[in-house]
Amino acid sequence: MQDQSPAPQSMSLALRYVLTHRLPCAALMLVMLMSALWLPAISSGMPAFVAMLMTTIGLSLNVMAPALIALITFGGGLLFATHVAALAAAGIVALSGFALMPGLVVFVLYGVVPILGAALMMRQDGVRRSAQYMAFGLGGMSLLGLMIAAAMHGTSVSGLIEQFLAPMFAGVEQQLPAGQPDAMRILEESRRMMVAILPGLLALGVWFSWWGDVVLARNVARKYGFYQGEPTSLLSLGFGKPVAYLFLALLIALNLGAGELHYIAVNAAILIGGLLAAQGMAVGHSWLKAKGMLFSIALMYLMLIIWSVLIIPFVIIGLMDIWFDYRRNMPAVGG
């Protein structure tokens, strides 16, 4: 059951053992996947702060599971990582009362997607290829899943999202004081906005987390000396003209289309716009680093967190960079 490519000696014995044996790898992955359920469960009845902390830790471990499987891919290869993902998915099937669907979702979402993302990362132009593949893969899976769920409920995708959010907004509405029409109007506008953009935001958030996991795994693998791919800087991130044309086509569709076509175009544009914004941030980071303005780099990201509307200029920069290649004449950067 051992992998053919053991981890370097610089790693701890425990970590080297886990990353070179299928069953320990799968057991660790299963614990991380289930932590989003069992940590909140064991913290029920505890003080609110402790319960919130345990829930946060559980969700964080769950989101970090793709980093583990990507790290295994870097160290043990595609076949070894696929075996680990399949064993973890089998554990999910057993824990869910032998329901196949949860296991299939885990195998594809937490296994196949990060495994292929890590494999692409090791190839030429891996930063772009892995980011683009994972974005389109996760976006396509999200759309397909929503369409299947909507068909099962006999409604549209937008109707499904509205049904999903209805209980949350109903609870907020009940807590509003009577005779507050302005508050009700703001709540209704918030509900419409959330329904309109939630799928795109979720897909973008999952892509950011999953690709970030692959990047984190690459950094760990490079630290311990078993990363076999090109050490390309993340600041080289850039997408080709097809992505730009797709984004422009989506902008046209969301302005001319109606109904579900408009809804899907809006959310797809959010995802593709997020990719272009990431490219724009790479351009801004590269330029500031070349100028030696390191404090401004931190300020740039801080402002993006505080004032999210600033992402729009970075979308424009990323889109224009596809044609003008602003980093072409900048000094080489590696941060």
C-alpha cells in the first residue's frame, strides 16, 4: 500500500508516513471532510464563542481538504491520489448510510478537480492552465448541479435560489419592527440582489478556495523538495483572448437576454470577471513590486477587502492586459 515515491527525509516521520500510505491519507481526508459536521455537533451546548470557533475550524478543515489531495498528487502522482480520493469517498458513502450521491460529489469535487488542477500546475504554463481549468470545471459543475436540482423541484434555477433563500429572509422580516416600509424595501432589494448573484459568487468563492488550496500545496511541496513542476511565479497569472471574448459575449448576453439566459449570463460573468480581476491584481502587484512600493501592495489588498467595489478596476486592467501585456517590460518578479 506504499507509494513508489516516498516523501523527502526533511519531512517529519508522521507527515512522511501519512503522505506515503493510502489508508492514512484517506482517513485524514475523511476527518477533514467530516469536520464541518462533527465539530459543530460536539460543541452544541457550549458557550456561543466556543461553538462559533469550533464551527469555523470545522469549515476551514473541510475547505482545506483539496490542499491535502493536491499535496498527495505532487508527492505521489495521479494514481496514488485517485486511490486516496476513492477511499475517502467510499468512507463518505458508508457514513451516509450507503448513499452513492454524497460519495460521488466528494470524489469529483474534492478529488478529481484538485487532482487535475495539481497535475496541470506541474505542466508548462501551469499557473494559468490550472486556474482556468478549475474555474471552468467548478463553474460548469455548479451550473449542472443547479439545473438538475431545479428540474427535480420543477422550477427554474433562479426560482430554486429564491426558494433556498426564502426562509432566511422570512426570519429577518419577522424581526423587523412593524410600520417600517423603508426597512422592508431595503430587505426586498437585498433579497433580489442576493438571488440574482448568489450562484456566481459561490462559484467564484469555491474557485478561489480550491485553486488557493492547490497553490498552498505547491508551496509546501516546493519547501520539502518534491515538487516536480515549473516554479512559475503566481504573478505571471494571465488568461488568453478566448476568456476575454467569452466575458464580452456574456456582457452582451446579460444586456440583451431575458429570463434564465440573462440569469445564467449574469452569474457566469461574475465568475469570469473574477478570473480577470485576479489577472488585474497580478498586474498591479507586479507593477508595485517593480517600483519597490511593498507597503502599497498590502494596502491594495486591504482596500479590496474593505471596499469590494474596487474589484471593478482590476477586472478592466485584467481584460486590457490580455491584449497589451503590461508585464512584458516590467523587471522579473517572483513574489
